[in-house]
Amino acid sequence: MDARRESEPTPMKNRTTVERKSERELVVTRTFNGPARIVFEAWTKPELLKLWWAPKSIGLTLVSCEADVRVGGRYRLVFGLDASKPMEFFGRYIEVTPHSRLVWTNEEGGDSGQVTTVTFEERGGKTLLIMHDLYPSKEALDGAIASGSTGGMGETFEQLDELLVVLGASAGRS
């Protein structure tokens, strides 16, 4: 007998997929339970980003978050496991289309920084999010994968899912 029985409803958990599409491209996909407007806000408001962007299981915190989300605007994120060794990420926004698309540079690596494109596609009150990282070389992507910097997206996106429940509830009250 098949262990999966159709008659037993189970809560549907959103799945994060991380896929290398070519020598230089990494694509992360996930559907979020919330409208594109709210998901987009969670990506563009520093006070919201601080609540979900760092995977909590490894003790990483987003200690500082600045984001001037407009074409040509800059961002700066400082993460820390401890105060003595902060990790800083920064760049500029190339494209900002409210509720549907964000494109930014990752400049902390000098010439090795990638360009990240995130699209938000609303489907029946949910949002299909696709995050596309284009690295300048195969070696740069290999290095990102080897360092583990691409491995925490599932947990990070679960944290965003949890925040969206709170944001959706508060949006319903306003």
C-alpha cells in the first residue's frame, strides 16, 4: 500500500528549489503564501528584511540593513555571527518595478560580484518568486557554492513565509 494516501489532507509546505542553470547561473524558486505587494515589501523595507534574511539556525543575524530601493539607489547589509567578524554585502539597484521585479549588483567581491534579478509573479493570492543570480564566471559561482553561501535559501525563505503570515494578518486588520 502506498504511504501517501489521497484522503489524508496534509498542510502544503512551500518548497524552495535551487538549480544551477549554466556555468554562471543559479536560480532559486519558491511560491509564497501572500500577494506580490506584501512579498515585494518584505524584500524592499529594511525593517522587514532584518526579520527574515539571515538563516537563524547558524546563528547569523542581520545587524545592519540600509536599502535605498530605487534605480541607482544603494544597499548595504552587515551580517554577523559575532561582532568581531562582520560580513558586509553591498551594491546598487539597477531595476526596480514595484511588486514585480528587482535587479541589483553585488559589489563586495570586486570583479567577482554577481547580478541578482528577483521576479514576483502573483498567482491567485500567492506569489511565485524567482531569484536569478548571474555570476561573472564559472569559478565565481563554483566558489559561492563551495563556500555554502547558496545553501541557506530554503531556511531563509521559510523565515519569510513565517513573516508573511504575520504581515498578512496585520494587513487584514488595517
